[in-house]
Amino acid sequence: MYTHHPKPTAPPPPPTRLLRVVQILTIVAILAALGAALYFRDRLQELEQYGYAAVFMVGLVSNATLILPVPGLAISSVLGGVFNPWIVGLVGGVGQALGELTGYMAGYSGQTWVDENPVYNHLAQWMQRHGVLTIFVLALVPNPVFDVGGLAAGALRFPLWKFLASCTAGKIVKNIIFALAGYYGIEALFKLFGS
């Protein structure tokens, strides 16, 4: 039986000065991510020469903006076949988790713009009851909903360190899985074609 839960309410806003700093940092982070996405958009084949730094940067950029998405998991998978897949997964997961801070900061600053969205309301309720687990699962499973979860976490003033810890853990596990798939996929191709 479905029980209706009341709409989650955000805690009172932070002091005006702190809020202004968060809003400015959010705008700067989004603009930087857009610039990096534009730069990397046509250079994805060149990334291999930059190694783990490329995995980190693509992870950061791919999760910091939705306007020009960069395929972060695809890069982890491809470069997992070239480099150590465990390190690719670790570096990619950390980069992606840091990229998710833009959504958290937008929510924290009150710029959620999805307050009336049913998905947002459900995620906000889950966040209030099981915050760490909610963020971990959203980060672990490839899905387009994580940004809404990040907005909800920020709006509800979910502790930043808990957000980063659970997000990073989920993103690392997911990236290791994709990097290992890339590694074993390429190994299987070499065996198949006798190279």
C-alpha cells in the first residue's frame, strides 16, 4: 500500500554572504566545465596520450555539465583496455565525483528549478531517510537521475563530506567495472584475432 509522504522541506538558507559565494562558485564551475567539454569534444581520440590525467579530466567534465555531455564512462572503458583498469576506475571515479559538486552547489544555493518534479520529491525523501545509501546507489548505477539527487542533497544541506564520500565510493566501483570490461574486452579481441 502506498503511503503519501509530505513534500520534503529544505532547511533555512545559509547566510547571504556564503550563499553568494556558493552561487558564484557554481557558475564558475559550470562555465569551466562547458569550456572543457567544448575543448575535449573533438579531441577524444587524442586523450590516450595524456593517460590517467585524461581519465580524471574527462570524468570531472562529464559530470560537471549536462549541456554538452562527454562520455566519461566510455572513456573509462576504453582507457581501461589501455592502462591499468583498477587505476583508471579509481581516477575516473574521483574525477566524476568532484564533477558532481556542481549539482550539489546548485541545490545548496537554492537553484534547484525542479522542486515540483516528482522524481526530485522522491529523491529528496529518500535523501532525508537514507542519504548516504541514496547517493551511493545513484552514483553506482548508470542513470540520468544522479544530477537531481545532487540537487536534492545540496538543497537539503546534506553534509558535503558525506555527499562526496558516498558519491566517490559509488563512482569508483562503477568506473572499475567499466574499466575492467574494457580491459577484458580488448584482451578477448586480441585472443580472438590472434594478436
